[in-house]
Amino acid sequence: MRISRLFVVAALVGACCLAATASASAATATCTGATGKIKLSPGLTETAAVQNIQIKGELTGCTGEGAQESYKFQIHAKTAEAVTCSALAGAASGEESTLKIKAPGEGNSEGSVAVQLIEGAGSLSSGPLTGGPFEGGTASGSLTQEYTGGANCGKPTITEKNGKLKEKAAKKVNKGVVTGGSVTIS
């Protein structure tokens, strides 16, 4: 009799633990800010080239179930085709693009991502994330980008010295910053 009661209690405890484990879900976060640095290689000019895009930054103002206040992130992307300065009007990245969200103490969540190369607010959307607190979730939203020399991309610089005009070749646009954004991870 006593053994059967212990068996029933053990079975109930085990079932409760199994149900709690099965119902646990990935963390969710809505982040209202973003900052970071952008590198383009080989850099935008009026000569078309495939661009490697590297963005390293931080998502801030994060709230949600199990969310930390901020997360570091990295994006490695490549444009799907060769682009020129006109890409700053909104070229999307290609298939070789990855997103990594770093959650201190919880591991990293990673997945494929599509991100716009654009001067201004550009869209961001990921495929399913693996690992870390966002296992099985996706990321979507926007990142606001500004590029050093972006407004003058492909335009030569004309200066005047001693009454003579001098033209300098246009500089490559190869760096920028993330100045804002909003990203939801769920």
C-alpha cells in the first residue's frame, strides 16, 4: 500500500515536471533602440561590386518575457549582386547572411537574415534562430543606417585654389553607423 502511494506521488511529480519542461518557451524581446558600426568591403563607388556588409552593435531598451535590457548583435551579409552608390537607396542583402544575438549568461542565438543596405531606415528579418534564449524564434524590424560620405557617394570633390578648380576622385563609401531601430525577437 505504501509503495503504491509513493509510486503515485512520484508519477504525479514526474508528470508535473515534464509538463513544465514541455510548456517552457523561448524568450521574447522588443528592443526600441539600436546602435553600432557598419563596414562595407570593398566599398561603394560608381563601379559595381558585390559588397560584404558587417554590422556590429547593440539592441537596447529591450522588454518582454525573459528579456535582458540589451543584447549585442552581429550581422555578416553579402549583396546578392554587384551594386553601386545607388544601393544606398535600398539594396537587400543576399543569401550568405547571418545574424548572431549575444545574450550574456544565456548563449548565442543565430540564424539567416535579410537586411537592407540603405541610407535611412532599412528592414531586417531573420529565419528561425538556433541556440540561446531565442531558440526557434525569429527577428524582425528595422535598423537606421548612416554612411560616411553617403550623400556624396560617387561624386568627385571640386575645390578652388588660386582661382583654379581642382577635381578629386570620389571616395569609396565603406563605413557607417547604426543610429536607431526597432527589433522584435519572438
